[in-house]
Amino acid sequence: MYRVCFVCTGNICRSPMAESVFRSDVAEAGLDALIEVDSAGTGGWHEGDPADPRTISVLEAAGYEQHHRARQFRSSWFAGLDLVVALDAGHLRDLRALAPTPQDAAKVRLLRSFDPAAPAGDSDVPDPYYGPLDGFEECLELVEAASPGLLEAVREALAPKEETA
């Protein structure tokens, strides 16, 4: 089982959105028996809460399923994860600082690094929490743009290593 965890600040906007989109892509690819998808936040302010109503609205309008309760990421989780996907540079920095080993720190990647069309230097999925609904729609577009590249990277990680002669 390959385990992926998406991480944003409070685990009620961006990371649950990424989790829903990626879980849908994994299921569509027929890989849901091989890939486990989860999400968490760097902070615990919203632990136990559902996703933000605007996140739910945008996901449902786009046809994604969403069953979510916010959780705070714990450093002990690194041992059981293959990939930790940060939604912005601040999360990347925080997660790498939380990693118990250099190998664990290397598991942390930015979501938009999987989007070949993402402009250089524009690596963050902006936090829509304090803005209007269109920020949540933009967030979904950025997540959807990166998800196929992420799925391809996970497929490559799952593929048996080719033996060289």
C-alpha cells in the first residue's frame, strides 16, 4: 500500500479538497486497492470539524465525494507514509522541520510541483479561507491541474523496479 497525505494549515479547505480530488483520480485509475489517500493540517484548531462549507460546496458542484474530519499532522505519521504533499511553501517548511529524519523530510513535496504547467516560482495553492467562494473554485482548479502528475509519480513509485543487465 502506497500512502499519501495532503497537508494544509487547518485541514478544512485545501488539503481535504486535494484528498477528494486525488482519491477520485486514484479510483478512476483502478488503483484504490494500492493507494491510500488522507489529509491533515499543520495546526489543530479545527480537529474533528468537517471541511469548510465552501469546500464542500465546490467539491459537490464538481462531482467529488467528500467525507472529512479535520486532524492535525503528527511527526510520528512519517514512518507510515510514502509521500506527504504540502499545499504551500510554509507547510513544506513546517513539515520538513517536523520530520524525524532526513529521509522523512525528503517525503515532503509541494502539490504544484506535480503540475508541469505551473509557472516557476508560483508553487503555492493559495489559502481561500478568508476570501470569497471564487478562491475555493481557484483552489480546486489548481488541485485538479496537479493531480494527474501526482498520480503519474505515484504510479512510477509503485512500478516494479526494472532490472538492469
